[in-house]
Amino acid sequence: MKSNVLKLSALAIMAAMSVMASGCNGGGGGGSVTVVTQDPYAPAWYDMYGSSCGHGNPRPGCNYYSNGWKIIDSEDPYFTSQYYVLNYDTYYVNGYYYTGYAWTSPDGVIYDEAGNALNATVSNSRDIIADVAAEETAVVESAGKAFAAKYQLDEKVGIQVARTLNDWATLSKDRSKTSADIEAFTQRLYGVDFNSVKTALTEAATGNNDAMKATVAQAAASWGTSPETMKEILNTWYKNQIPGLE
């Protein structure tokens, strides 16, 4: 049976939503703006935390569907009589030992006799913390490169965006986010001072888009792209619900 997982998407742009929503509510004057988010792109496979990690064949640590369900053996591209062979052995997966019949697909995913995918990551080491850290880094870099390619950004910029969003998404695992966190995140992600974003949103809500245009231009320069591309990205993330981006 497929198992559901809580989608803690590192690239779901919830961080940016918090920044925008905070900038609109309580900013002094102007109405509030409800921001709806979506992933900036939707690769075929996701990791156990809901972060996108690539197209093509599944692989250990990158074998969940977008709805949070994990792949089963019959859905594996190598599930044919040529490759499917059950072997009885002891397998080290996800920090524990599994002893029993299993099939190891050529893509590296291990399935038990019932067809359940066992491994979130392949490892010959017992240093689980290091393994997970390495996997997370690989996922972030893959997502960042895909994002950069989609919007013709420098690859380093795409990876930095992905890393920033991932750091923000995982911050709440340790503690609650603060206003200082939001301000620092805004500067790190967009290269724009939080107060500038707050002012731009407040003025745009009243029909004055000049500050928003200037803020978008500054963010675009920080990312090494055009204001038009920056607006396209923001409109995709927020489903055209940020005022002043028309």
C-alpha cells in the first residue's frame, strides 16, 4: 500500500508568502492582500519532505509523487521480467536493517516482497545525519538548477534561491520564525530590504505601483535578470495576486 507523507516542501514558497502577507497586514494604511502560492515548477519526482528533486526515473530519496504518495514496485520503470528478481538478504535502509525478500531495481530503489519502496536514501554508512545532509544538499542543488534553467537565470542564482527557501522552510523545525527572520530572509532571497517590500505592497494596494516597480527592478538586478522575468516568477509563485505586478 502506498504511504502518505506530510509535504514539507522546501520549495513551496511558503516563506515568500509569509513575507508578502506580513508586509500587507499591519503595514499602516491600505487593505490587506491574500496571497496564494504554488510551486514555481513541478518536477515528476519529490523527496520524502515534499521537495522537488528531478525528472526521469525515480531513485532512492527521490521516489515520491507530487501528492505525497511513495512509488510501489509495479510503477517502477524497471518492473519487468527481465529485471524483477526477489532476493533474500539483509538490507540497511533508512537507519534500520530489513531482513527478507526484496527487489533492488536498477535505479537503486529497494522494494520489499509486498511491493513497498523501502529506502529513502541509499547508504552503506551508519552516519545517518551525514547521509541526510548530503541528500538534502543534492536535492536543493537539483531544484535550484531546474529553477535557473526554467527562467534562464545563472545557475548559482538558482541554487542560492533554492537554498534560501529550503533554509526558511526547515527553520520552523527548530523554533518559531520571528520578525527578524522575515526581514533577513527578504534581504537574502530578493536582495531587497523588507521595509521596501512592505511599503511597495501597501502603496500598490491603494493603486500606486511606482514603489512596487522599483522594488521588482531591484530584486531583478539582484538575481541578474530582467524586471519582466522577475514579474513572471512572482506572478507564478503568487498566482497573480500581488498588486502592482501587472
